[in-house]
Amino acid sequence: MLKNRFIVSLAAIFLAQNTVAYAEVTNHDDGTTANKPSDESDVANDGIIIEGDKIELHLDRQMRSIGNASIHQNNQDAYADIINYDVQNDELHAIGNVRVETGSTRLTGPELRMRLSESIGEMRNASIVMTNPVNLIQHNRNPVSSETFSRQLGSLQSQQIGSDDNYKISSGITDENFSNIETPDQASTNALPRSSKARGNAEMIFFEGQNKKRLTGARYTTCAADVDDWYIKASEMSLNDYTESGTAKNAYIEFKGIPIMYTPWIGFSFNSQRKSGFLSPTWGTTSKSGFEALIPYYWNISPNMDATLAARELSKRGVQLQGEFRYLDTNYSGIDSIEYLPTDSMTNKTRYYANLKHNHTLGGGWSAGYNLEKVSDDTYFSEMSTRIVTTSRVNLPQRFNLNYSDGTWNFNGLAQKYQTLDLKNNGSPYQQLPQLTLTGNKYYDYFDTSLYTQLVSFDTNSNDIRSVSKATGTRATIYPSISMPIMKSYGYLTPKIGIHHTSYSLNNISNNLESQQRTLPIFSLDSGLFFDRDFKIANRGYLQTLEPRMFYTYIPDRKQSDIPIFDSGVTDLNFSSIFNENRYVGNDRVNDANQLSFALTSRLIESNTGAQRLSASIGQRYYFSDQKVTLPGEVIRKNNNSDIIAGLSGRLKHNLTFDAFWQYSTDGSKQTGTDNSNFLRSTFTGRYNPEPGKVLNLSYSYTRDSIEQANISSQWPLSRGWYGIGRANYSFKDNTFIETIGGLEYDAGCWQARGIMQRVSTATADANYAFFFQLELGGLASIGANPLKVIQRNVPGYVSTGLIPETYQQQYYE
């Protein structure tokens, strides 16, 4: 059927009341027929385009489009069976199968009335479909490849406001806005949701001006059209497209026909905007504190500043108050967290935790900051937290720092002390009040010069009775050195020489030992060669390398037994430390050395992609003289070679990786204790991750006479929509589980539910048990205690079921 078009310029309407018609348009005054203009580009930008099978004009004031009728203005389009448009009053009346499309939103209903110039009107019994739904909770997602999908997932909401929260009803705040405040323990959440559609309906939609809408009797969901598992319902909802915010009155969430959460009023924002308001409450239970519920309030103070206040009800202990203040500017950022329990019902004591962090760029290469932590008592973490990273903490830093850096010099000034928990069983580390470190490096033609200097004043913790007899004092260290790197395509040779000088001014020590000095020349020669060859396996090209490395060190012996130990210890033997000049960390001991370290590495590299598929290394250190310098209590080495270390790393496929390390003793005299094995240390980690939502992690760690632990964790699909989650960390030495979690996740497409049981052995108290349950409704509402932090820490490679792409889930629904 021939479609007619009628174009009216609003400017022309108001100025000259001109009408232009083309194709077959009937004028009821004189019956004449107008012809289509030759150039549609003459229509003004704010013009109205009306289309239909038949268009009628009435006294040049009203027009009617009948059959497949539509009207278009700017980026708004309306369709109906019949469209009446009053040109003089600028009123639109659409009847029958009305459909309005604007941007990514589509509204449908039986009838629409609107005054176009003022955007005022109404539509009754309206249905709404949005391809980009109102984002009550920010997800901060970016697409990534399936191979790196799980590893790049970041931290999500925790049950405590002091953690990184990405799921927050009404705030929409993301950690991306405060990326400079904390070092990430994980990247941000990087996955596209499986569905970007949402739908709803309203008894009436009132258009109340440009970008303003008011809905009555409204409901909203992200479920498919034939699935009504959950809705967010409100008696009245107001939306402002310009401010990208809205409010809802008498709002509640209905799940499976049952109301589960209600609020008389809520304000929210969409399109990643932040807005003050109450966040979703969370609840859970632990064996130490009983049932707990958290009600947080988010305060958007300014674009670069916000705060979260919360009340946390603990059934066994009382009401805890929590607060978190965050700020970010061009030159500074910080986060302050406080938890306060006025009276613990179980201990009748006031309990608190405070953590203040600040970083400031001063300009000219200078920066400063502080990190202050304090807790009311030794068992606060074990009784008030369920995270093993927190419950295992013993030393809380209280630190101020000042830094400078340019192309040559680096300076660090530090004043640091600690609050040590459970002093009866844990020794307190020395306080550095202050520690000043200056390093420099500059290259002159063929020579590379470097300088290391440090001045430290060590003091003891006055609350630690055992530290009363410990030595204190000041240590000054200077270590200038010069090297001559000789680099070639087939290898390198780097001779180096330096002078290491240390001076002590001591207190609380035997007479005649208050002032001590130590000066040592240090010579080293580092060298390596590179060999490679091309070959094929099953018609696939590979490059194999052979990389020998030798490192010689000479340091003469100096008596150091009278020097107290402030911050020194023996480093573990590995492929990094085997090439160090000094086997001790810290400056209280510098080993005597006449030794040669040797290591051999071979790599298998895929020629087409450059991916390393396999790497194997073996190394050992050879001694040409007996050991004379030791730490107090250290057993003197008697043989002329070190333990043998070996490592193996593989990535056989994109989804299968493993790493292994062994330390083997050739000295039979080291067989002490109950374990007579020559293996001093071994570790193994492996991961099978064929796709997001499928991961199996295995690890084993062994240190003779100290640690022997095995760990297994996994996320795996069980059946249609069901995923199992679990982790077990077992200590063979203690014959007990250190930490275990077990739970299930269910994904219904537009909502997910997960329940997790956790047991944690703590450093300062008995084991703590916790239960987490969360109901997540299409990414728009998160109800209950969020276990995602716990799961992600315990199951590396875990992916929330709501973030797994359909391409990987489809097979489990067939």
C-alpha cells in the first residue's frame, strides 16, 4: 500500500501556519491535493514528520493519520493505529497499539496524549522495555577475552562497609572513582552481563516536562517476558533523565510473589551516577557474634568525596556503629574507617577499630602519607571478622612516610611503630623512629654507579615486657658501588665492586660495645649466555632456549657476633636470592662469601604466538671457603655447596597451568626432627580453567619440620543452573583444617542465589564459623550477606554466575 507522508516545520506552524502535504492527502475544505516538496532537507531540525496509510487535514489546523500511523520528532518516534495532531494547540492524541520509542526505551499502551512542545502528557496501562536498564547498582564492567575472564574479576561487595563495594543500591558508586586510594588486591569486575534488557509496566505514565516522567503503580524487572520471578514495585516513581536520577515511594521487592524488602522512600541514580541514600541491608550469622544485620547509608558529599555510615546489630554483642570516609583529589586521596561498639554484651567492654590512610603528592617529586591502625583488644579481629586475612593479623602498622624521586635519586623517610596483638605469644618488632633511606643510580658511558645509604633509630615497644632487655640504638649504613655492564646479543658480563660500611651507636648493651663499626669490600661478577634453536612438534613451530648463568661473589670475613639483630634474617633460597650478594635481609649481617652461583634455564616458546609453554630451571651455589658469619642460633654450614633448587612452570593449554618448586639438600646432617627427607621445601600449584564458571585449583606446600599443607578449591557446574563452590585447606602437621568453605550457587538467568558456609582457624582465638546467603536480582538488588569476597579469595578463578556469558552456560540448559 502506498504510504503517505506529511512534513510540518514547527517554526513555520507558529510563524505562518503553513502546512505541506505530499503524496495523496485529502483537504476537507477544498478537496485539492498537494504535491511532495522536491527537497526534504528544507524541513527544520525540530520539525515533525507524520506518516500513515491515509492522512486527513481539517481546516489546516488538525491532521489525522490512519493506518500504520507514526509521528517523528528529533530522536522520538510514536506509532499507533490512529494519530490525531492538533497543529494550533500542538496536541497529540494516539489511539490503538501505541508505541513510543526514545533512545533505548520503548513504551507501549492503548492510548497516548501529549503536548509536544512542552513534553506534557500521559499514557495509561503502559509497558516499558529498556535495552539499557536503569542501573540502580553499578557493575563497572568491560568486555574481556574468555581466556583472561576469570583472572581479571575484581572485588565485589562485602558484608562490611570497610571493604570495596561495587554492588550498592541507590549509590551506584564504583571503586574506579577512587582508584588511587587503595592498592587493588584485584582488578575491577570485567565482564558484560548476559542480558542488557529490562522491562516493566505502570498503571499510568505522566510526562511532566522535558526529561521528566512520573509513574504510578509501577513495577520493574530484568526477567524475560514470560518469567515473573521478581519485581521491584512502587506506588509512585519519578524519573529525571537530565539529572539521571529518580525517586520511588512505597517501594518493595517481590520475589516469587512474596514481598521480601520494603522502604517508604528511596532515591537512586542510573548510568553510573552516585546519589545519597540507604544501601541494601545485609545479614548473616557467625559463631562468635551470632546473627548480624547491617543497615548502611551512603552520603554523596561531593564529586570527589563520600561517606558511608552504618549500624551493625550483633545479636550476642549489641549494636556496632561503622563509618567510612573517602576522598580523592588531583594531589591527594585517602580513606578513613572506624568501627565502634560502645558496650560488648559478652565482655562488658568498649571495642573499636580505626584505620586512617592518606597519600599526598606535594610536587617537585615529593610525596607523603600515613597509615594508622589501632584496635581495642587482641581478639577483636577473631571475634568481629570472618576474613582469615584479617583474623590472622598480629602487627598493626602506625606509619608516616615522606618520599622523593627523580631520575637519579630516591629518598624515603619513615616513622613506624606497631600495635602487636597477643604480646604473650608474639614478640613485638622494633620500632623505626625514624628510618631515612637515600639511594641513587647514574650511568656514565661504560660504567653504572649506585649509592645506598640508610639511617635508622631502633626502639622497643614499651608494652612488651620481654623487650626491656633488648638493645636499642642507631644504625648508619652506606654502600657505594660501581659496575661495568657488557651486553651482547649472545650474553652479558657485569663486574661490580663496592664498599659496605655500617656504624652503630647502641644502648642497653654490654660495656665497650656501645659504638661499633663494620667495613667490607664487596666484589661480584655476573654473567650469562643465550642459546636457542627452532624445531617442530606435530607441525607446530617452537623455539627452545638454553640460558646458563653464573654469579661469583667475594666478601671477606669480619667479626659481627657483637652486633645486635634489629631487622635481619636469612632469605629463602630461590632463583632470585641465589644471585644476591648477601644471603641476609637487612643490614645487621653481611655474609662472608667466596662462592659461585650457577643456574640453567630452558624455555619452550611457541613461534607463532610468542607464548611460553614450558620453563625448567635448576640451580646451586658452590662455596670455596667455610662459613664464619651467622645469625644467633643459626647452624653453621659445613659442606661446600648449597641445596639444589629446581623449578618447573607450564602452560600446556590455555586452560591448564602449573608451577612447581623443589629445594633438595645434599647435606645429610640437615636431617633433623621427625622428618628424615632430603627435600627441605617443595610447592606445587595447578589450575584447570577451561571456561568461565569451571575452575579447579590444586596446591601443596611443604617445608620440613614446619609446614605441610594441601589445598583444593573449585567452582563447577552441577546441573541446570546449579554450581558448586568449595575449598579445603588442610594442615598435615596439625592434623586439622585451617579453612574450609562449601556452598551452592543457583542461576535462574535474571536472578542468582548463593549460600556459603565458612570455617576459619584464627591466630588469636578458636575457630570461627560463618554463614552467608545472598539473593541477587538481575544486578539491580543484592539482598543478604554478600559472600563474593570470601569466595574470590578462597577460589582463584571464580566467576559469579551472573557474569558468565550465555555461550558458556547454554549447554547446561539444554
